Amino acid sequence: MRVIIALLVAAGALCACNSQTPPPPPADQSVTPPAADQPAPPPADQTAQAPAESAPESTAAQETYTPPPPQPVVSVYQDPPTSQPPPEEIGWAPPPMLVEPPPPPPNPQYVWTGGYWGWYGNWVWIHGRWAPPPRPGYRWFQPYYDHRGPHVVYVGGFWGAPNVSFVAPAIGLSLALAAVLPGVIPGPPPMGPEGVFVPPPPGSRFGLIVPAPIGTPPAVVIGAPPVVAVGMRITNVSNTNITNTTIHNTTINNTTINNVTINAPASATATHMAVNTAVAHLAAAQTPVVRVPAPAPASTKPIAPYTPAHPVSLPAPAVVHAVVPAELTRPRAETPATPEAARGEPAARPAPGANPAEERAVQQRAGQPQQRASQAAGEKRDAAQAAAEHAKQRQESTAEAKRNAAQAGAERAKQQQEAAAEAKRNAAQAAAERTKQQQEAAAEAKSKQQEAAAAEAKQKAAAAAAAKKAADEKRKEAQEHKTPPQ
């Protein structure tokens, strides 16, 4: 009897345990929720039946990357200053980088001065261009972004003289928050460690930043995968003595950084794969994982550097869209885990009690060829798009050069016509002036002749009067002394 009672009590306790609802998994705020068109996650009862060891892996397999929404971008050419501009304190982080493949340099001495985000009352895309130094020996200094508190301290790119070094804004420097253009909606504050940084790769979550040494070109992250959480950083700077991102009012003597290493854990990237890759100059020419092309400026005339007291008129923004490879827009669970699944055959289920780690390794090895094929197709598509973009830029440059040449020819012809008309007017005025002078000279000569003739006549009249007077006096005298006849 006691044994029966004990068995009944144990069965009741077991039923009570099985009837409890399992606790929900913790929400991961750093992962973007799946898109609306993606398949829903498995029901809760199926999740509860899975082994406890494979629950994190299944959750990670359902995470998908959501492309950023289209954003309006103002793109301009800037005339960089020839001295370090003053720092600006801005209330939100710059957007992720845009893709701008540089065309071939027209001259070995030219320097690629873009593209990057600059401040003009809003974050404006400073379009890249090959440009010669304004004077011999001048160097190009990359833009400076510094995360301080909830804001960003920004110094634009500039040309520096041979004896000039970049001076980082001092820690504790008091700056007024930069004015914002009317109608501009502020973005999120910088998310990440404080210190010097560059904007994140194209397609990243807005507000994220990538710590980097001073002088790092912002475009080094073009080829890196987008980041959806804090964690990507730039280290191992070559050809420079800068290895610390902490600023203590330091004067930087060498800001030319050509080789860096990008590191990121798998939890920070949209591809859920760790990154440890070296990037060399020219980083802007690398194939991006997510392509967000930078719009061409509406005008080829560069605008002046930003000055709060003298705002410039900016062109209308152009909306840019992210081009995302297919492997980022689908859950990784859709990837065939075995060759049989790739051929459309039903996949064999593992035996009960199989090791979940071995099962995951087999699935990853089976999915690697398709991932490599998808990546190769994406790279090929991006290369074709880059080639088309290059061809379009060359055509636009050729058309712009032809238009400039035609305008220059028309301007020269107009100037020649104006010069000929001016010369003709000057000749007519000179002839009229000479005629007037000749007429005045003739009138003056005639007047002088008349005056001379009148004077001569007056002299003759006076002489005649004097002679007459003398004759009268002589006659009178003769009459007075006349002797009587004998």
C-alpha cells in the first residue's frame, strides 16, 4: 500500500511539472526584428521540444537583417580650406557611409578627397574627387569625428602646409551646439565608446560608430559588412605612430593612414560572422557588402567651407536606396543544410540523442558552398554595378567637359565681339575728337587772323591820322610865318 501511495504522489508531481508553461526567451534588443515578408518563427511548443543546447543556435538562425529605410541625401562638392577649420559640436551621429567608387586618378600627384559626411546645418555628403594640392608640399588631412558625451565633435577635412600638423580639440573644450537648418530632423546620438571614430559601413544601423585612430579615412569601412550592434573597431594602424584613440589635446604629426585592420565580433555584424580583415588604400574602391550609392551633386561648382555666420544654399536632397544581397534578407534557416536539401530531396533527420554541436557543424559545412556562391554572385553584381557607375561617371565627366568647352568657346567669342565693338566705338570717338579739335583750331586761327587784320587797320588809321595832323600843323605853321611879297 505504501508503495502504491508513493507512486501516485510521484505521478501527480510529474504531471504538475509538465503542465507549467516554459519561460519566454530573453529579448535581444540589439537584433533587428524579422521583416514582414519573412516566415514566422516556429510555435512555442516546437521550440520547447528542441534540445536546450540548440535553442540559442535556432534563435540566431532566425535573425534577419532589415535594410535601412530610404534616406534623403544632400550631395555637394566642397572647396576645402587651406587651414584647419574650427571644431563643431553636433547633436547626433553622422549616417552610415555611402558607396562612391573613385574613378582612375588623372595624375599620380592627385589626392582623393572624399567622400565623407560634413556639416552644413545637417550632415551633408561631401562628394569625392581627385584634386591636386593647392600648393606644393601641401597634405590632405582627413575629417575628424570624436564622440564626447551625447554629442559629436567634428572637424572637416582640409589641406595643410608642410609645416602644419593636425591639433585635436582639447578635452573639456566648451563648444556651443551647432545650429540646425529649419526642417531637419535630428538623428540618434552616437552609440559606442567615446573617442575618435568613423561612420559605420553602408547599410548599418543609424547612430552606431566605429572607433578608429586619428587620421583614418572614413571610407575604410566601405567593404566591411553592416553593423547592427556596437562592437566593430579599427586597429593595428600601419605607417604611423598612432595607436590610441584617446585624445588629450595631442598634436598629430603624421595623419596619413593607408593600412588598417577592421575587427568585429559576430554579434555586431548583420552577417552574424566575425570580421578580422586588413584594408589598404584605396579603401573607397572596395566592393561593399551593402551598396548605398552616393548621389551625384546637382552642381559641379564647389561650395565654400561651412561657416555658421555665412550659411550657404544647399541643393535639394536625393533619395538613396540600399541594395542588399539576397543572403542578408533571408533567414539563414532557409539555406539548405545538406546536399540532399539543395537537390530538393528530404533531409535525413539526425538520430535521437545526436550531438547538437556536431549537427550544427555539419549544417554549416553543407551551407558554406551556397554561401560562397551567393557571395560570389553578389560581388559579381556589385562589380558590374561599379563598372556601370564608373562608365556613367566618365560619360558625365566627358559631357561636362564638352559643355564647359562649348561655354568657354561661346564666352571667348562673346568677349571678342565685345572687344571689337569697344575698339570700334573707341575709334569713332577718337575720330570725332580729332575732328572737333581740328574745327576748334581752325576757328581759333581765323579769329586770330581777324584780330591781326583789325589791329593792322587800326594802326594804319592811326598813322594816317598822325600824318594828317602833322601836315595840318606844318601848313598852319607855314601860314603863320609867311613873309609878305617884295
